[in-house]
Amino acid sequence: MFQGKFEVKDFVGSVSEKLITQSKTSSGPFDPKPFIRTFEAAVDRLIAIRKDVQAKTEQLEKSVRVAEREYSRKMAELNKGFEGVGSSFATMESKLNEVGRTAIRIGEELESVHIGRQRAQAARDLIDYYNQFSRGDTTRLDALKKEGKEGRRQVAVILRRLTNVAREVDLPIADKTRENIDKYCEKFEKDMLYLFDKCYRKGDPKMMHHCAQTLLDFNGGASCVQVYVNQHDFFINKIREHVDRYDALWSIVSRPDESPPRTESGLAELFGEVRETMVQESQIVQAVFPNPPLVMQVFLQRVFAQSIQQYIEQLLNRGASISELAYLRILQLIHVETSVLVDDLKKHELPSMIPGRSSSLEAAEFRKALANAPSAAHSMNATTVSAMLEAAVEELFMPYTEGQKYLDRESKSLTELYASLLSNFTQYHMKTQREKGKTSMFDRMVDRLGAAAANTSTTGTSTTSAQAAAAIMRIGGMMTDRALERTPEEPTHEEDGILSVDTAEKMLKWHAEAVGRCVELSAQNDVPKYTFVLLKVLAEAIANSYLEVAIDTAYARIESSDPKVEPNLPTLNVINSVDIICHLWQRYVNVALFPLAAASVTIRREMSVFNNQSVSRVEGATNNLLQRLVDAIISWLSLQLGKQKKNDFKPRNDDQSFARVNTEPCVACCETLEKVRDAAFHNMSGKNREVFLSEVGVSFHSLLLDHLRKFPVSATGGLMLAKDLKSYQDTVTSFSVPSLLERYEFIRQLGNVFLVRPEILRSYITENYLGRIDASLLKPYLAQRSDWVQFENRFNESSEMDDTVADVTSKGLKDRFKTARLSMMMKELEGLKLGDGIAVSIPSGITNSFSVGGRS
């Protein structure tokens, strides 16, 4: 009952189970006495059990304490025993160490004696062999050589030593002995090479390895490596005589609009064979030669110097015979493919030199022999295959990229492409300007290029700029004598002389390809310098030979145009094309070229200065063209205003006057202004458009000021004048130039002075915009009123009274309006006398207004 887990509830239930059953069967009242007796007996029994358990527990605890004391005693005895054993072993170990040190000293002494004995034996043998050679006796060496692999290895070591000894001995018979030794060495080497060649043909790598190791011990093994490389099938069966001239590559490689070729069939086949051969050779070389890296370097050097270089020369000669672009594209293709090949070959890097085995008698001396072997020592410190490949690639392309050779070719190719592209364009503009009979910037550019080309031929030296000039002069047809020889049968067309964004994009695309080749083919530290040179070529073509030529022709057309003919507004198309092309050009320079020069602060700064100067020249030429166009427009408007009839604003027939909306000069001027506006909105944007239209508006405003004081105006004519001025104002308002609004509002109010009744005229001219102008400046206009004579005296008397009354306040008013924007714009009206009238003034502020940054 008391085994396992004890539960009080279960225990009480089991004890009282029968009593509960009897109590339930009994019909009388509950009787607790049986339960009490049962529980008392159970409690007594439990107390007795507890006493027994406690007694047993105390007895067991005593037994455990005795056992623990006995255990502790035994453990202490065992510890003492182990300590004694440990001290015994320590004593034994110290004795063994002492004996070992003694043995080591004895071994070192024995080894020293053994080495001395070996040296003495080797010296005796060398002397004996030397004496035998002096007598012409080689029987002993011949016998040793016939003993097999180990014998041949020993003969190789002995002959190498004898060769060294023969060089040092100075005896009467030394020369003859040395000659005998050299002959025998030569015969031994030939025999080993013959054996190596025989095993090579049979495909026996083990014997080939033995021959290679023996020759390595003999003289470094260079001759063995040469035999292996010279007889390799790759150099015998893989010779390419000619380039495939029918490859599709050659038909497109010289087309600048086609993408550069990415592969050439013969080169791809050759490089594929090199990769396959390398995989095979890396396994063979490791199995045959004791110095695999050195052998593989010799093999790869032969591959690059013979197979690859010969085929590359054929490809480049073929490309050079087609064009400069073809040559450069083929050179880049070769460089890219070769770089990929080198990366693949680097994956087959071979382990360092494998030392050969030697007999127990010759072990130490053999190691010493290996260390003293000429080529062996070199192979121990030789460059890795990866480093050799890098050097081979550099040496392969050095003849094509060294010095200025590559850059000159790149510049020449670009200038030829640009000159060919712009040939018709150049001829058209040259013909156009010569027909105008004017010298221009185009002629100055021809003179400058001619001087540069002449300098090249005179001095005999060639610079990039001079070559570019000569190429443009030669291909673009810009030489003076050639121009004179041109026949009428060579017509030019209008579309040839139009600036084209597509043409500019082509120029930038070709230039980007050239810059990409520079990055690929040139050294990293030369990239900034080369980029700067190519930037100059681009600027010479796109700015001087393209944009400025078109601008100058447009300028010459305006200059030679008949002033009685409406201005040529399509000139703004040239401005628009210049603006777009300049933005493309500068975007390309900032994104593609400037980052390439970041490595050189000096060149980066020079590039920035040069680029800014080039852009400034284009902007200056454009400003001059715009100014000349504005002058032409204003001259035409002035001509139209000059057609105003004397009585247009003093009509006789009022009915006809009211039937007419505007005068003919007004209609003509408004039509011209609308054409100017439409052309400007179509071809210009941002600040450039605003400044151009502002200049036209301001200049026309000055014309109107002069125009209004020339014609008498009646009351009915004032209505006609008001209609004209309102049309002018509405047309100029459509320019969307805020600075012109107040000017033309002033013109409208000035025109209203012809409509106001005489009695309120004085108050009218002192209000609004007119009030900001001295009244004396307005009298030339008031004098054109048809009724001016009738109230002039009354007006002047009123003016004198007003001057007296307003004397105190006039200064304050003038001060208040002094800084007004309108008074600043009306500056040309200030200081004029009544009798002098108002002069026409055409500002020239547009000269420095146009800029590439003016677009939005």
C-alpha cells in the first residue's frame, strides 16, 4: 500500500470503504463509532511503521558514513600511487630526452662525416672521370649510362660537374680534356633528345618525363622544351595562310553606321583551337616535365609570337587596305577577343616546379645540383603563367598602340568620317557664300585649316590638329584651288545645307565609338589625354565645320537680302537646330567625356575651358545672327510704317473711315509680328524666345513712338489710330512677354490723347502711365491733333498755372515715380525738348542674350 505514490484520499477511502457500505445498508441513524475505531487502529499502525522506517533510516545513514570514509581512504591511497607512477615516468622521460639529444648529436656528426665522405667520394670520382677523359677513355661513363634511368640521371649530374671542373682546371692537357668533355656532353644531350623525341612519337609520357628530368639535371632542360614545342602539331598543322576575304564582316566593317563587328570567323577558330590545345597541354606538360609553368610559358609565348601575331597582322593589313575605321574596328575586335582568351587561359595556371627523385647516395648532392642548374633556378623564381600572358598581350599590341600612333589613326579616322559626312553640306555653303560675294567665317576657317595643313607639309611633323585640318581640307573639298576647279555639272541641293539633328547624332555616335576604343586599347593613365584630343576633333567638326558654317551662311543671306523684301524668318530654323544640337553635344560631353578625364585634374580643367570656349563661339555667332535678324525685322516694320498715308488719321469721308477696321500699314505690321511670333514659338523656347521677342517688341515700340508724331490726327482719325494701336497691343501681348505689356499700354494711352476732349486733356495726361512722363515730352504728339491750334494757348496757360500750384508737390511725384518700372523703360523719352521730338532708338541688348542654357 505504501509503495509508489501515496495519496491520502485513496488511503482513507480504502480504509473506510466497508464501513461506508455498512452504513448505507443500515436503516438507523449514522453511527460514527466504527469509523473512529477503524481510524484509531490505522493511526496506531502508521505510527509504528514510521518508527520502524526511522530506525532503518538511521541505520542506513550510519552505514553510508562508514562507506564514505572507507572510499576516501582508498582514493587517497590511489592518488599517492598515481603520483609515484607519474614521477617515475617523468624521470624516465628526462632520461629518454637526454639519450635522444645524445643520439641527435651523434646523428649530426655522422651526417657531417657522411656528407664529407660523399664529397670526398664525389671529388675522387670527378678526378677519376676527369683523368679518364684526359686519356680519351669513357668506358666507365658508358657503362653507367647503360644501367637505365638512374644511371642516365647520374651521368647527367656527373657531366654537369665535369663541365664546371673543366672550366676551372688550368693544366697543359686541360684544353684537350675540356674538348673531350664537351663532345661527350653534346653526344649525351643528342642521345637524350633523340630518346625524348622517340618517346614523344610513341606517346610514352613516363620515358618523356625521365628524359626531361635528366636533361633538367644536365643543363636546365631548355633544349628538351624547345624540341617539344617545335614539334608540336599546333605549330605544324594550324598555319593559316590568308584571311577569309569573303567573310561578311569585311562588307560592313567600314560602314560607320553599322555596329562594330564582334567576331571574325578565322580569329574565333584560332582562339578556339588555342583553348582546346591549352586544356590538353596542361595535362601533358604536368605529366612530362618537372617544371610545368616554365614549359607552358615557352609554349604560350610561341603561340602568341607566331600563330596569333601572324594572323593578327593579316587581319590588320586587310582592315588598313579598306579604311582607317576598318583598321581600328578590327584592332578593337582583336583586343577584346584576345583579352577573353587570356582570361580563359589564366584558369589553367600550373603548379610550381616538381623536384625529381634521386638515389640515397646522391640525394643531398642532387638537391644541390638542382639548385645550381641554370634554368632550374630561373624556373623557381619565374613569373607565373598569368603574368606572362599579360606581358604577351602587351607586347602583342605594343606596335599598334605605342606613342601617338594609335591616337593619330583614331583622329584621322574621325576627321575623315566627319569630312565625308559633311562634304555636301560644306560644298553647298561654300557655293552659297561665294555666290553672295562675301568673305565670312567660313573663309577664315578654310584659311586657318589651310595654314595648319601647310605647316604639316612644311615642317614634316604631324600633330593631331594638323592631321585633322588636312583631312577636312582634303576630303571636304575646301581647298581653294579645288573649289575653283569645281564644274557646274556638280550641283548642290537646298537640303544639303540644312542642319540636321540626325547628322549631329551620327557625329556623336561615331565619336562615342572612338572614345570607347580609346578606353579599350590605351593605358589607363592615357585615357584623359586621348579623350581631350578627341574632344578637340569633335568640337572642330560639330562647332566650326557644321554649326558656325550654317550660322554664317544664314547671316550672309540676311546681309545680302533686299531690304524691301520681307525678312527670311526661316532663319530661326537654323537657330532652333543650333540650340538642339548644342544641347545634344553638351549633354554628351558632360555625361560621356568629362568623367573619363576625372583621373587628371589638370586635363579635366583644360577640357572644361576648351569646351566653354567652343560653346561661347557658337553662342556668339548665334547672337550676331539673331541681332541681324532683329535689325532686318525692324527695318521691314519701319518700311511698312513708312507706307502710312498722310491723311490716314485725318479722313475726309467719315463713312468710309468707319467701314475700314485698320490701316494697311497696321495690317502689314501685325501680320509680320504674328509671323515673327509663330516662328519664335516654333523654333525657340525659354529665355531665348523671351529675349528675342522682347527685343522685337521694344524696337517696334520705339518705331511707334516716332511714328505717332509724324501724322495729324482728327477726331475721326483718332478712332482709326486707336484701332491700329489696339491691334499692335493685342499682337504684342500674344508674345507672352510680361516686360512688353506696360510699354504697349503706354502706347495705347498715348493714342487716346487724340480722342479726349480738350477741356479734360490736361487731367488725362497727368493720370495713369502718361502721368509719369513730363508733359513737355508729350507736346509733339498733342501738336498732331487737328484742333491743337484752337486750344494750345489755353492749354499752355493752364500748364503754367498747374506748374505754379504743383511746384511744391512735383518733386515728390517725380521721386515717387523715379523708380517705377515704366519710367525706366521710357528712358529714351527723358531729356528731349519740345522742338526736338522723340528719336527712334533700337537697343542692341540681344548681342549677348542667346545661350545654350536658355532652353527650358
